Amino acid sequence: MKKQLVKRGEILEIYVDGAARKNPGPASWSFIYVKDDEIIYQKSEYIGNATNNTAEYLAIINALKEAEKFTRWVIKVYSDSKLAVNQIKKNWRINYPHLSELCNKVYSLCNKYSKVEFYHIGRRNAFIQKCDKLCNDILDSKGFKKI
């Protein structure tokens, strides 16, 4: 994995995942940056007790925060969370104030880039599976058993 700058005209693809054992319960998030089908950076973190949806939003927020080090141009964000993607795209209502706050944070971070697009993608995608593994590895390392 090499850290490299994504130049103007190039696209940074970001794959994200959030996980919670129980819901809410011990949670983590992860993201992977991909350029030209190669992983150029990845990160994951344990966040304590949270819901799956909160963890998913935090994955997106943290990915967009760190992306500044790589690009200011076009970003495509891929998530297996229909809820987060559809709420961010304003296709679905947000029923919980904490998710509304997180969504607003996403919008604020998007303003740092020339274009950010969000896509729902299935769990069979190899990069989403890698994100899922990163989330689960952290929860395993903290001693939280799979349910």
C-alpha cells in the first residue's frame, strides 16, 4: 500500500463500512482508498458503543476528513449501507437527530472537494469485504465475540 496523491482529473474511490456487535454495541468503522483498482490507503478504528448506522456514518466522515491529504477533486464513496447512502442523497428521511447531525457533517466535508458522489454497493464487492474484515478484526482484538 503506497500513499500517493490523486491528481486533478483522477478519481479517488473510497469504500467504507461500519460494524456493531449487537445493535447498539461495541462498534468500529473502516475505509479504504482505491486508485486504479489498487488500495493506496486504509484505516479503521474502534469507537465504543454505537449503532451500525452511526458506525457507517463515522466511516464516511473519517474517510472524507482524511481524503484531503490525497485529493481535492473527485471522490466516489461506496457503502453497503442503503440507509446512509439514501439519506445522504436525500432520497430517504432521517428520523433520528444524531443521524441528521452526522449527515450534515458529511455535507460540510463534501464542500472541500470539487465533486463527491455516493453509491450503494453490495457486500460481495471485494473492497467492501476488506472493510468489513478491518472492522471485525478490531472488534475481535478488543475481545468482542461475534454474535
